[in-house]
Amino acid sequence: MDSLELLKKVRKIEIKTRGLSQNIFAGEYHSAFKGRGMTFSEVREYQYGDDIRDIDWNVTARQNRPYVKVYEEERELTLMLLIDVSGSRNFGAVGMEKKDMIAEIAATLAFSAIQNNDKVGVIFFTDKIEKFIPPKKGKKHILLVIRELLDFTPEKNGTNINNALEYLTSVIKKRCATFLISDFIDGSDYYKSLSIANHKHDVTAIQVYDKRDAQLPNVGLMKVVDSESGVERWINTSSANVRKMYNKWWYERQLYMNETAQRCAVDIVSVATDEDYVKALMGLFKRRGVK
């Protein structure tokens, strides 16, 4: 897209997502990650209302009365966005295109982070690491991130979540909050890399999908193109068996994604392109905030 059109799109998404982060997500982002940038300060006697999870059992045993640990919040937290820019993100049959929703979600998270004076970094990935934007603070940096989200052209079309997670683990040394945003149409096994990444950092997964990803319509003979491999073929969607096999493929991918996230203790939310991602994010933040 030309520079003027890009500028208009950046401005439009800035207005929408900054408004969301200020008016709807105010406090939710902070509470969801409040324990991730804390350092131990001291102990004091337990007071009514204190979280029992903060009790220091060693000191309690020595003093014969309950003591709790007191933490100080670190001045800053780093938020890393792992953004899937593979070919399948360009698909959009129901609602928004996946790439547009991914951009809006990422921008909302980024604006929420800078309101907390946090740094924001981005890793764009396909089946290779396409681009790394090191974490920085400030509105100017966020607007750069949004421009890249809207206008970035990857070299490859495939997807490899495993590579992206391994890169995150190797390049970001200090513990950070990480959002992995993808449609998760990936045949690789990423359990080990997700487990390692979440042990070192604090990973949350957001799946953005189109409902046509999940189910074939019954429209007769149809030419389909794999947006990641470029392979074209004709399929008969009138065949109940064809639709059943496709549904099985989708179900197995979803099952792997959800079971892997659960095994790795990673919070995950799925949102369709015709659904309200604000509601999905609010639910995600509230779940994390009560942990």
C-alpha cells in the first residue's frame, strides 16, 4: 500500500486500539501481569486480607506467628509479541481478515503496555524468523510496530511456531510477558519449545481463526489454494465424507493446540474473525488476574 494509505490505516488503528486500552483494558493488563515484574523486598507480620500465598513459612515457623513476603514492583516489564505472518493470515471469509484482527489485538496489547511504562518488542515469524524489533518504550515505537503489523511483507509463507519460540528463548534473556498470536495452522510439534519458553518467560497464546478454517461449506466442486504451500486442487464439498475428513483435520489440530497449552500451563484463548476480540481479551485478563 502507498504511504498515504498506510498513514491513514495506522491512524485509524491507533485511535481504535488506544481507546480500547485506555477505556476498557485500564487496569486489566496491569493486574494480569502484576506478579511478573516483582522483586522480594522484606517480610512483615500477616494482616487481615493478606494473600495466604505470600506467607513466608520459614519465618512463620521461627517466629511462631504468620509473616508474609512483601514485594516491590520493578520499574518496567517487557512485553514481547510473537506475530504469525504466514500466508494463512491473509484468509478472510467470515468477518475480518485474520491479519487485520491480529494487528488490532497486537496494537491493543502494545498500547496497554506503554500505559504501564513497559517496553514492547515484536518477533514476526513464518517458518523462519522474518523480523525482530527489540523492546523499547514510547508512543513513537508503538506506531512503528503498528506500521509493521499493517505493511510487513514476509519472505516465506509457511508456519513454524517451534522456531519462533526457540528464537524468543535465545534472544530475550530477562523474563518477560509474551503473547503468541497465530491461527495455529502448523503441523510442527511445538510442545517442548513452548514448555521451555513458558518456564523462562510468561507465555500467553491467542488463536485468531476464520470459521471457514474449521468447516467446509457445502457448495459443490470448489478450487482451493493452500496459502502457505501454494498447492491448488479441486475438491467436492458436496461429499459428506470430504467435509467429515476436513472437520477431523481441524479438530485434531485444535485438540493438539489446547492440550499442549494445558500441559505447558499456558493460558490460551481462541477468537473467530467475526467475534468480539475485546470480550475474549477481557476474559483472558480476568482469568489471569485472579490467579
